[in-house]
Amino acid sequence: MVARVVLVTVAAVVLAWLGVMERDHRLFIRGAGASTFARADSDLRASGLLNPDSQSDLFRAFRLKYAGRWQEAVAMVERVLRREPDNLYAWNALVMVAQGRDPAAVLRARAAARRLDPLGARGT
């Protein structure tokens, strides 16, 4: 008897969880993904105000790239690099956001990464 109660409880929890997942998927398909992107961009922008580190700008650049806005992503990384020309992570980020779109930026970024980290340049 106890086993049946446990089994029914577990089945109910699983069904509820699947319902939540289905609802989230439908909301995303209807365009809630755009609001999620806007919310993430807003949060990253706010975190940049609280922390002078450029990491949030680089995360925003990756979000822009994956949203198909690669030119804005490249511009954002380049703004970071104007402030911090020796930021190896930013040079590597430029390679990633410009890959396949801006060959000149990729070559420039790879050269800078090799200059900054000649032993760690893993085939860049």
C-alpha cells in the first residue's frame, strides 16, 4: 500500500514537472526568448555599473553574437580593448565573436594574443 502511494506521488511530481517544462518551451517559442535576452542584457549592463571589471561587457558581446548581432558584439569587444589593450581574454573574445564574419579582426586578435601569451597561444 505504501509503495503505491509513493509511486503515485512520484508520478504526480514527474507529470507536474513535465507540464512546467512544456509551458516554458511554449513561452519560449512564442517569443519569450526575446524578453529573456533583453533581461539578460539589462542585468549584464547593470552589473557593469556595480563592478568596474570589463567581464560583463564581454559576456554581453557573447550574448549579442549568439543573437545574430555580431557587428555590435565586435564593437563592444573593441571598446573593451581600447580601455584594456593587454586584456588577453578580450582578444580571445574578439576571435570568437568575429570568427567567420570579420577576418581582419580575427587575424589582429590572434596576433595580439600571441604577443601577450606566446607560450599559451594554442594554435590561434
